[in-house]
Amino acid sequence: MNWRSEKLLAAARDLPCQRCGASDGTVVAAHSNQLRDGKGRSIKAHDYRIAALCYRCHMEIDQGSKMSREERVEAWESAHRRTIGALFEAGRIVCNGR
């Protein structure tokens, strides 16, 4: 069973694109496409494996031909790390004791 959080998805949509910086109204919580993250046939990865990406960057990483598979994985991972950091900095993710 995959972990789901509408609040987390909504919080990610409030961020600028964590790849190109766009705040154009197209930013979504783009899920990982990696099997290790819970991705399966017709099943999205866990909601905690998201990256705030605009439409252009999301398509480029998911389906683009300008980057190799490895480059697309690294671009998504980098945007994911920035997304989680931005959510913590904005107080949208809170840890106990902090």
C-alpha cells in the first residue's frame, strides 16, 4: 500500500518549480517513476517521493528525449531534495522536537 497525503501534494503545488524556478500556475507534485519508490503499473509512487515541477520540467523529466534516463533520474532527485527542503523551510513539514 502506498502512502498518500493530499496536504503534502497541495503544499508542493504552492512552491515554485524546484528545477527551473517557474511560478506559472502549472506546478504539480510530480511523483517518482522509480520502482524502489513504490511506482508500479498504474500505481503512483508514495506521496513523500514528489518533486514540485512545472509542466515543462515534468514532461521533460518524464518523457523527454533531450536527457538520458540517468540524467532524468538525477534531475528528478535533485528537484525532490529541493522540494523537501523548501517544504521544511516553509514550515509545511514539521518534525517533532523542532
